[in-house]
Amino acid sequence: MAERTAGTYVETGSFERDMQYIDDRITADGSSGWPVEAGRYRLVVARACPWANRAIIVRRLLGLEDALPMGICGPTHDADSWTFDLDPGGVDPVLGIPRIKDAYEARFPGYPKGITVPAIVDVPSGGVVTNDFKQITLDLSLEWREHHREGAPDLYPEGLRDEIDEVAQAVFTDVNNGVYRCGFAGSQDAYDEAYETLFSRLDWLSARLEGQRYLVGDTITEADVRLFTTLARFDAVYHGHFKCNRQKLAEMPVLWAYARDLFQTPGFGDTTDFDHIKRHYYCVHTDINPTAIVPAGPDLSGWLTPHGREALGGRPFGDGTPPGPVRPGEEVPPEHRAG
């Protein structure tokens, strides 16, 4: 997400995220005008972005690699757009464009809002279909079922959807977006309020997870995916860069064990690129970090230590199975991972 173009400030100095996204949906029956078709669309992401990381995780857990190919932007961008600087010649090999802004402009010339990832692009027209990150992952679970791998988990089980939605909304408001409200606060009062809200919610989550392995039910759901991507960035970025410094994640025993449990589950840690994460935040947010110096730490080896959460029971994939190895060409480089 191009962070500063995706939000504004109110009079109190509070950062308010712009939640007006392209809300078209790709549906199984095609009633939206965008039918699910294997190979027609391209999921454009950046590993640095927590919102895009959700889509990467869900796509891998469900086994949608063949049906929904992925384009990966580099970790840094200018005020204009994310770019495909990881690809030969700096051009996405399928879309033939150097920056995702070109796909937004192909659909909406003069597109006035933030150029964000994740975005799903219609390959034939070259235009963005949707960048509604909240709905994208739900639709991958619900609308793309025909293309799920055998043994794909149910990340949004029907009987638990109300509870998942409730927990996910609290996590989004106070944690996923809460860290940004701390980091981008324009006044001391706004920061203090965001800080208290963030850590109150983290305490609430710790209490909830003390006696159960996952946020809702006894399997991994959409709610866990949404919380994980913020926790994965907490010590590397949010603790220092965004001043979320009451405690490090590694100093919150329940949440640290929970995060390690997920990290060591296929689909989570193997899609997490700490190098991209750090380079994005510390290089792009020059108003917060004007020198663009990227910290050398933290030590990542702790992510691979035993977590002990198996004692709480639970079945990570429910009646399903873990995903297989990461698709060739989509691996996180070894030097960018923990351990």
C-alpha cells in the first residue's frame, strides 16, 4: 500500500486511512461482470506490505498458484507507485508494465486515489479489477473454490463467519491499522490515544489466546492470517519505526508463542520477507526516517524456536492438509528469512 497516499489527517492529528477501494468482485457465477477464470487475472503484491502479505498467504494455503498467477513488486516505491523492479528490465513479464499505476490508469485514467497492493489485474485488458484487500482474501476462499487444491483448508467456515468478522474488525481497527495510527500520528495526543488503544487490544488478544491455539475455533482462519502479518512486522518495524514500544512482540509471551506457531506453519513464515519489510518502511517513510538507514536487527532466530502451542490442541488445517513446497520462482530468498 502506498501508505501516505492512502490516508489523511484530521484536526486532532490522527491518521485516518482512506478506505475507498475499487470494490468490484471476481465471482464464481460471473454476476459481478468479472467471472472466476483460471489464468485470466494476475494478483499483484509486494512482500513488504502487510495487506498484500495476507493475499500471498491465503493464495498459498488454498493452492491457487496455477489459477491466479502472482506478480511481485519490489520493497520500495516513490510517491507515485509500486514498481516491478525485481523483474528483468523492471517490467512485469505478463502485464508488460513497469509500475502498478499503469494498470490503475488502464482501468481509470487519472485514477485519483492511492495506488495500493494487493491488486488483481485483468490480464486481457490490463486494468485493475479490485484493490479491496479485505474482500480479496475472502473471495479467494469463497468464490475460487473450484480451483482450490485438494486438501485446502476452510479459512472462512460458515458457522464461524460472524465471530471471525467481529474479531477481524477489532484486529484491523486497533492493531493492523493501529500501528499506523501510532507511526503517522501528527500530534502527541493522537499518538497517545493510538498507543493506548493498540496495546489494550494486544492485551485483549493475549488473554483470548492464552487458552486457545487460534483466534476463532480450533483451526487457522482468516482472522489469524490478518493478525499474523502485523505481528510478523512488529519487532522489525513497528516497535521502533512506529514508536509502538511498550513491549516488543518477543516480550509478550502469549502473542510471541502464537506468532511463532503460525510462522512455523507452511504458508506463513515461508512467505515472510524480513529484508523487504525493513527496506520498505525505513526507506519509503523518509518523513519518519529521513536518513533512510535500515536497521541491522533484530535477531530473527527466535522465530524458529519451540512455541509449545501444540499443548492447546487445535488442528491447523482442520480436515485439510498443509500446502506443499513454495512454487519455484516464488521463494523468499534464504537471506531474507529467519534462521
